[in-house]
Amino acid sequence: MRITLTNVFVSDQDEALRFYTDTLGFVKKQDVPVGEFKWLTVVSPDDPDGTELLLEPNENSVAEAYQRGLFEQGIPAASFGVTDIQAEFERLKSLGVAFSIGPTEMGAVTIAVFDDTCGNLIQIMQT
């Protein structure tokens, strides 16, 4: 068994696609119309056949409340691995990404947390 798909709820799929591709560097994998929304996924350019991240609309009131609750409590909706967290932090900051937590050692890992502009906090981590 392996993880093939996971999701983050987003307030705007088009904005999310721009942020996750243009800013974070993921690549679009699927873009399939589903009514007024899309089945919209991105993947790592280093693993184009790997785990897909679904940019799922938060139009459902439960999804919206869940997303808002995580954000308000400072809980990241997802965590992405990086090889050099300080370099990634500097790169993203230079692109205007707002961090709530800069690179911080937490035992065996170093983390940083930023706002994805679509309603989520996202954690990056280096082991």
C-alpha cells in the first residue's frame, strides 16, 4: 500500500494552482472539469509519477470550517520535505511568501511554516 493522492482545501483553485506551481515549483498533473470546479492536482517535478496533491475547493461548509479551524490554530494542512530548509526559506521569502514560523529546529527536524494564500498554513521540513 502507498499514498497516491492527498489533498488541501483551497479557497480559489486558480490562485492555488498559480501559487503551488509558480511559487512552490510543483507541476500540474491533472486538470479535469467537474461541474463548476476541477479535479486539479500537482506533483513534484522530481517525482512526476509520485503522490499527487489535490487542490480541492473548500465550497463544502464542513471543509471550510475545517480549513479555517486549522489555520486559526496555527496547524499546517500539509508538510513538504526539502533538502535545504534555509535556502528554500530564503527563496520563498524573496518571492513574497509570508512565514509564520521561520526555520526552527525541532529535535531531529527543522521546520518552517508559511501561508499558501489559499487558506492554509503549509509546513516545510528538513530531516
